[in-house]
Amino acid sequence: MNELLKKMHTWMDDYMNQFVTDDEEVMQGIRIKREHTGYVTAIARELAKHLELSEHDVQLAEIMGLFHDVGRFRQYSIYKTFNDAQSEDHADLGLKVLAEEMPYMADLSAEDADLVRYAIKYHNKKEIPADATGKYLLFAKLLRDADKLDIYRVLAPFLDPENADKAPKFMKSKSTDLISPDFIDAFVEGKQADFHMLRTLGDRRLVRLLWVYDVNFGWTLQKMVERGYIQKVIDHLPEQEGVQVGIDRLWAYIEKKCAAPDVVPA
């Protein structure tokens, strides 16, 4: 597996290099996605080790992290956006890229290849299918957590007003800081909101906190807290009715989740 991993990393580096361009606006987004790929790959390995998975499964987690956003590069080249709603689901597009262009999936066992494809397919969906069990459920949860943890890192600098103008075009919003009523309701109730319904800058900020309720492992939440990601988003929320109720509920949930031991799905 070690040699196969090296080949996969080399292929991914070469693939991403195809999208290098002199257009600085495009390159800003491409660099973010390249860096994100590296971070998620490392986080997936770290989380897999925390869960005390076998070395084989740690390497599988690494492969999933490496390829989880491979569709983003073709997405931008075709549609000039990273917005799935305005283009194509990037996870599904990534599976097409792997099937059409990546020669090494066939070197994995049939089961391992299925696990990789399954985790990638569902890393960005609203939820994991209810019938998922065993390693399919485990790796889907692991990859979703690794991805979310690094997305907080990516987005954190652009929360500050002085950096807002430096954000890539796909991250910008000229709308109000206020949060829409349905997003406030979700925050107060401690549940996910439909990200397709984002209407304001306030919604975009709040939805990052609502991701907390979709984090699967206490380890991940603890990292988010330690790195200040949660508090930074809270600091940039508007003073609006219901917000403090949602914040109090969020911290109570995080404390409870972090206190419980992480369990590998059977």
C-alpha cells in the first residue's frame, strides 16, 4: 500500500498542476483547494490514528482525504465557480474524474475501492444514508469530520472585516449581516439548516456553527474549540433575538460531545 500511496500522491499533484494559470483570480481559488487537499489528507490520517484503526485503514483514510475534492478542479475549469448549486455536485464530479482519469483505483481491492468512493460521494451531502453500517459508516463520518475541520481553517481569516475584500469571489457576499428567521430557528433548536437557503452574510456565518451538530467525533469538536474556530464565528454573529439562546445550546452540546468517548461504528 505504501508504494500505491506514493503513486496516488504523485498523480494528484500532477492533476492539480494542470489547473495552474496566469489568472490570479482563478489561482486564488486553486491554491485554496490545493492547500485544503493537503490539510484534509493529514487530518484524516490523524483522526484515523486517534480512533486506533489499523495501518491499512489509516492509509485508506489518507486516500479518501487526498481525493475527496478532486472534482473541485474540473468544476472550476468548466463552470468558473465552486458553488455546487450553480454547477454540479463536486463529490459526484470527483467520482467521474477518478473513474475516467485516475489509473490506480484498480490497484485497490474491490472493497477498499468501494469504501473510498462511498466516503467521497457522501463527504458533502446533507447526511449519510440511514442504511450505512460498518466501515462505510465509519469512513463517511471520518472524512466529513476531516473536511469540516479544515473548512473552518480556510474560512476563519475572511471573517474579519479587514480581510473581507481579500476573500476569493466565491466566498464574498454583499448582503446584510442579519440572520434569516429560519436559520435563527434552526440555531435555537440545535439542528442543521438547509444551506441551499442561504440568503445573507449572517446566514453564511451561522451555518458554520450549525455544522457542529453534524460533527461525528468529539476529537474533531475538541480541535475546533482548541483552535478558536467556534468562538471566532460566534464573535462575528450579529446581536439578534435568538442568537444567544443558540450559542448557549451550542456550547452545552459541545461540552457533552467532547466528554463522551469516540466510538468506531460496528
